Amino acid sequence: MLLAIHHLQTTSPPVLPSLQALTGKEWAEREDDMLVRTHDGRSFNCAYCADVEAIKAGFAALGPNTESVGQLLCGFFRRYAREFDYMKGVASVRTG
């Protein structure tokens, strides 16, 4: 599922926006509560936009993707079977 979401966020034009990239009045939680710390001390902000109007505006700003479901599916398999560098790349739905 994460690879599918990442593909839909990074295809051109994107089908899905990244909720962390949107700005809005309402965020899911207080930003301090959404900081996640790893065992080695790094921290990541996992807050996301929960403002429905901002999400709708984000979808509208993307513009329509005219690819069919079949084309998107073929692009998904092409990307992760041939193009994606698993040694250097990361599929992040947080950053798109």
C-alpha cells in the first residue's frame, strides 16, 4: 500500500497530495505530540493536515491526471521493477 501511495504521489501530475505538504488551519494533533524519535536519537515530524477544505484545495491544485487505471498500474510495476533504486532510494508517503 505504501508503494502504491508513493507512486500516486510522485507520478506526473500527481494523483494524491502529500498531507504533510498541505497547509491548513487544523492539524491532526499538536505538532509536539507528533514528533517521533528513533532509538538513535533522530526525530521526525509526523503531523498531517486534517483541514478538509485545505485537502480539497490540495487535490484541486494538482490538476487532473489523465492516465487510465491501467496506465497507472503499468507505471507502478515499471517503477518498482525497473526504475526504483532500492539501494539508495526510499518510498516515503510523508514527503511524496
